[in-house]
Amino acid sequence: DDTVYMQGVTVPCFAARREVTFISPTRRTRLQWYSVPDATQNAACDINLPGGTEADRILECNTNNGEACTYIDGQCRGHVNNPFGAITCNGWHIQANQQQTSTTIFNCTDDNAAAHLYLTTWQARNTVESDSEAYTEGTHDFACRWGRMNAQCSDIVFRAMCAFSCVDITTVTIDGTEYYQQDTDLGTGASPSDCTGDNNEAATEWMGNLAMTFFDGATLLSPCEQLASFQDQATGTWLTLERSPCHAWEYAAIANALCKSSCAAVDRPTAAPPGAVPDEADAEGAYTGRRLQRIQPPPSITVTYYRVDELEANWKFVARSFPNQAHLGDSYGRLQMFPNSPATCADVSGGAPAFVTDILPGGTASGYGLLLSGASQWFPWEVRQDPLVSLDRVCRDASSCPELTTCVLTPKLFQEEVMSWRSTGALGLGDFVSSSTAACAAGALAEDNFVAKVLVSADRAEALIKPEKWEYTSQIYRSSPAATRVELVADPAAHGERVVVSLVDPLMMSSQSRTTVAAQLGKSFGDRLSAFWQPWATDVMRIERFGEDCAPVDETDFVLRVYAPGVRRLTIFRVEPTDNPLTPASFQNIETIPGNGRGSVTGPDANGWFTVTLKHVNADFVGAEDVYECEMENGAPACDSDATRAQCTEVLGGPPECACRDSAGYVAVPGTPDGTNCAVKSQEFQQHSLDSYFRIYHSDRLDFGWRVAEIGLFSDAACSVAVPYDATSCSSEVYTTGNPAGVYDVGACKVKVRGTYPVDGTRSVTPPNMFDGAGTTSWWSECLNCSPEPLAGDGPAYVEFYINGATRVDCIKLSQQERHSAGDLVVEMGPIQEVGCGYDQETTCQPTQSWEYKAVGSAETTAVVETGTAPDVWNVMEVQLVTTCGFENTQIFGEL
């Protein structure tokens, strides 16, 4: 028939609405299911109760047939044994009470207006109390309160008008909740007297006080009914327009207070007044005959609840802690059983499970504790019919995926579509088409059986490609998030007559997965090739290509693009069809295959696509990315974790290569491989290790640039023993491979400055002039306004030269051109090379010595510079800079 039922659906207990999309087990039906509670189920049946004081509501109970159960409350209770034997599972069976009980409780009301009238008229005429206790009209709104405080509640008439004030308030507990109420029965005899309706005893008393007599007992009217209709036996008068006790009488308020029901049932006699009859639209209001005369009933509340002692027939099973028909095993999916239930329900008998003793408050987490924790999911007791689902009959032979389309299918429909063409050749999901000659003979690749399309599911994608329409099927991917995408490159000649491309997730991480890699491809790939490779970066790509005679085509390049976002270097491995089970040797890097089988991988491009060229197909291909060990603590533990001590070099698919940084002064610790554990190598004296730089710069402001004519070096503090700046004195360890900007050759030596002033070719102002000994040439700084502050530019102009460790320099004589000379000078000396700093690095080593000088008492000499036809005459400022250290004739052994 056309009725559809859903099996094993997981929903919260009585969810208001839950929408789930299913694919029917039949081939062509898509079902939309809405979980709506049955009308007979109680939405208040909350299975996930809190602990603590709520546990006091859980009571032990026994059903009529002797089964043990636990009350959650009066509305729900849970069975923990199996009342149905082998047709269901052990676990919680939740019942809901289908029968409600109602109780209505009342409060009386006060009529202060009637009490005020009573106290100021009738009682005032008959009072025997002193003047100090007399009632005054000023207490109109509090007449009932005054009467209660002044002992008027003993008056039966006053008590009827002020029942709320005069009657005690009591409490009543209903279904565990406390409510307030009053006893509405005010009578002492057989005559009905109630504060919510007629008080006949009070009416009789009041009428007697007024000398009004009622008919004898033969009448069918009660005293209140006689009063409301004004039937006075003595006078014989009847209800008239002018004299209506409940409406147009001086004591009408009292009559209404004593006879609420009777007065409400009697309409005021009406007669058409003369002239126009006013209604609600007129200023004076409607004619009294049109007005509502009914009296509102006193306050009341109706409490609806469930009683735990109702008949067994009132209880209905509504939920359970396991899926419907779970006793049939895994044919309906993974069992979600109560923790202590059997692994399957096939052998369940009618006996109670082991946890039945834990169902009362304080029980363990495997029994009562689970009921309170909310950790379990609850399932409807009955399989519900969905009125929104309909079934249409379709032809079973029709394909779900037409030609030249890409179809996203459920696993079941995908398998049917794939097998619809594979079964022709008796091929399984994991079989290579190219490995079966029988498949071709059976027509698996025949024109009418091999229809170009792309079939997509969460676990697998399969493309059937023909060259004449290959662009319609060139995009291949699975429907899982972040799945590999493959795109064929536009080269129809390379595709042969038939191409089959299958993609399978080697990790099978899809939440919809109901299969394994082995079931899909006939072999397992594991999660990675080895510890030196990251988990597989792409799907397994099975590519098969065939010619006109169904023979595999394998001699033409096959180019495709693979989308692998986040991968920096993709390595593609080839696995032969005959390799099974797979070992590390089964995976061949296509870029290192010897001979003409070597392929290539380029990329990624800006969008994460790699271009892969395969020399041979008809095999499985899978991509991986190397583990970048050097980026993780410098390759530790294979390498020393400190990158300043050890050099780590990545090796594709293997451990990194490690080497201690010898140039930085580190060597391997004896007994350990190179690069694994590096330490500072033992220091031995080497003359070149004492090579030093000397840097001279100005510490005052120069407004016309700095011009240095000569720098003389001396080995004594008196500047008397000259030291030539040549190969015998300068360092040979600096700038051995070429001069960067600012560095100049001085014979075999080097000098470095911060810029040289640009001039034409008629004059030389380069740094080597400072060491030529002529005294008639000079070096000009690039800056004209030279500031000693770094913030003003690059800092002060300086001259730097390099002295080897065997040469002693205790004095420097500096000759400067007048008006371009520095008055304040600084000389610094430091090592030319150390770990982390040096002449050829971004950071120059810190100076170990520094001297500051003021230019005072300098001798002046005159030099002539040839500049064409006439000489320039300029003065030379000569400064002697002593560069000794320590104290004369003193050896320091240490400091305290």
C-alpha cells in the first residue's frame, strides 16, 4: 500500500517538532519526515529529570501484572524490565498516564457596600453597643474588616456579606503543590447557605428582621428565590418595576449579597420610559433594562493533575531507550542499547536485567542514574505514520543519472547505478576493469552499456568518460566536505575511447560512510605511507583507459589537475593493480620511476590546484605530503632542537638531515651523530680570531660635511712608531668574495665608509685617499649636514678599517680639512666576526673598547691640492687619538 513507516528514528522525548530528511530504501523515493507528538501523548513527560530534590518524586511501584516499575511522576513512569519477552530489548520502557483528575477550589468574597449599608441602617437601629464602638460611615471601604475586628462575624447576616473576612483560610495539597482555599458552606441547618451562591439562612434572618414573611414549606421556592421575586406572604405584593428587591429597593445591595444566585437569575422588571429610549451611545448611558444585571461568580481555580494510583488501563507506552525493532540486530543500523543490555537482542528472554535493583533514587548510573542524567536518547514507542509522505511508482530499469550529467546519490542508489554497468561484465566495486578480459567480452564497455556520466556519493565518485563529450564529465569529486576534486585537462586525444576514473576516500572519514576502502577498491591503503608522511592528502584515484578494441591504453600522457588546498608540495604515488596487500614498496613516486614511466607534479597555483602528468595509467594513484620535521622544533629528536646550533634539512619521505653549524662554532657532542646534539666547540687560540675593526666617527654636528685627509696608525701611544696599513697589518678575513656598497680596496686591505660625496672625474675624494700618505688628497663624506643622531638620518659619517690580531695599534693620527673637520670624535674597536654578528651580517659585533676625544691643541699644517691651473690652499686639522687600554705598568687579575 502507500503507507510509509520510518524505523529506528532517534528523537528527543516528545520533541515539539523535528525535521529529518531520509532517502527511502526504495530506489526513487525521497521522504520528508516530521516528528510530531501523538495527541494522546503528554508533552509534560520530561524524561531528563534533574537530580537532588526532584528524586523525591521517584517512587517504586508495581503494575497489576506484577512487573516492577519506577514512577517519574504521576504522568510518567518507567519500566526497567522487559514486559514483552523476545520481541523487544531490555532497557527503559516509558509509560504516560492518559487519565487526568481535576479539582476546583474556591475563595469567598466580601461585599463592603452591602456591609456598609447593613451597619449604617439596620444594625444601627438595633445596636446595643457603646458609642465608642459604633460604626461610622467613614469606614465605607473597610466595612467587612471593621466588622471582623469588632466581633460582627457572629451576626449571620454580616457573616454572609463578609464571608472572605469572616471565614478562615485553609491550605490543601494537590499533586505535591500547596493551594489556599476557604470553606464556602456557611449554613448550620438543612437550608442551603453558601458564600458562592445563595445564603438562605442569612436571607431568612434578614427578612424576619424586616417583618417580611415567606410562604410556608409547601412552596417550591427557597427563601432567596422568594426574596428575589418579592413574594411577601403577609402583604401579598408581587414583583413590580418600582419595588424590585434586587434592583430598585433601598436594601437591594444587601439582597444581592445574601442571594447571589437568585438575584442573578431575576431580571429587573422593565417598562418603556416616555420618549426616546437611551442606549449605549447616549451620554446618560443605556436604559437600565438593557444593562447586564448578572453578578460575577467568586474566584476559583481548577487544578488538573495525574494520580499515581490510577488504574493500569490508564497507562500507555510512549517511549523507550533503544530504537524500534532493535532486537532484530544491526539490519536497522547501529544499536543504541541501555549500557547493561546484551550486545544484541536476539536472545532476550522475559526476565529482568541485572540493573533492576538500581532503579530507585540513589541507584547507579547504569539504572536510575541514567534516567536522571539525560545521557540516553529516547525513541518513540510506535513507528509513526507520516501523512506528508507519498510514493510514486517508477520504472526500476530507468537510470537515476541521465547521460552527460553529474548526479549526487545516496550510497545505496550510487551502488545500484555503478553496478548497473559493472554487473554486465560481472565486475565488483573493487575490480579493475582493465584486469578482466571477460568484462570486455560481456559488453561492459559497449556503447549501450557504457553511458558517459559522473556518479557522486559521500564515499566514492565514478566517472564514465567518452572522448567526444569528455568536457561534460571532466569534473570528478565526492559529495563529502573538503573532498578531493579532479579535473581532466583539455586533451581529448589522450583519453582513448573509454576512460573510467574512480575516487575513494582512503581514510573513510565520511560520517555517512557505511563501507570500507577494501570494499570499494579491493585493497586497504592505511592512513599514511609511513611516519615521515602526513595522512593521505588526496583520494585514491583509480584511472583506467581503453582503446577501440577494449584493450588498455597506456602509452600516452594523461594530464589532470588535482585540487588539494593547503598542501605545499604534493607527491603522487602509483600502486599497481596486482599489489595486494600493500606494503611500503607498493607505492612508487611517479617523479622517481625509472625509465620512461616518470611523471611530474607542478603547483600549487594560487587556488590550490596541482597539475599531474601521468606517463602510465591503469593503476591506483594517491597523493601525500611530506612531514616537515625541520619546522617542528628544528627536526627534534633527529636534530638538535636549537636552530642556531644545528642545520636541519628536509628529506622527502625520510628523516631530516642534520649537521652542527661549524661556522657558528658548534660541533657534535662526542659519541652522537652529527647534528643530533651540538655543543660549542673547544676554543683554541687562533691569531685571526683577534682581528678587530676600528671605527672613527664624529659626535658633533658638521654643517659642511666631513673631509679626512689622512689616517696614520702607530704602535705606541706617542704616535712615533708608524704602522703601515697594508697586508702585514690589516685583516685578510673580511670581504674576501667582493665589496658591497661603501667598501673600498686599499691595496690588500679594506676600508668602509658611510657614503662618499659624488664629484666629477676631475677630482678624487674616495676613501683610499686617507691611507695614501700623500696628505694632499682627502675623502669627502656623502652628507653635507652630518648629524651624530641616528634619528636625523642614517647616523654620523664614519670610517672603518680592519687590523689583524698580530698588529698593535695604540695611536691614530687623524688629519682633517679645516671647516670640514670634527671637533668631537669617537673611536670604537671590536671583533670582526662572532656567532650571530660580524662584518658581513646585518648586525655588527658590539665594540669591546671605545674612546672619546675633544680636538684641543691640534697642530695646523698647509697642503696644496692640484686642481687644474690654480692650486687650492686649505688648512689641515691634525688630531692624535690614543687607543691604549688598561692602566700603565699595571696588570689586573680580576675584579671584586
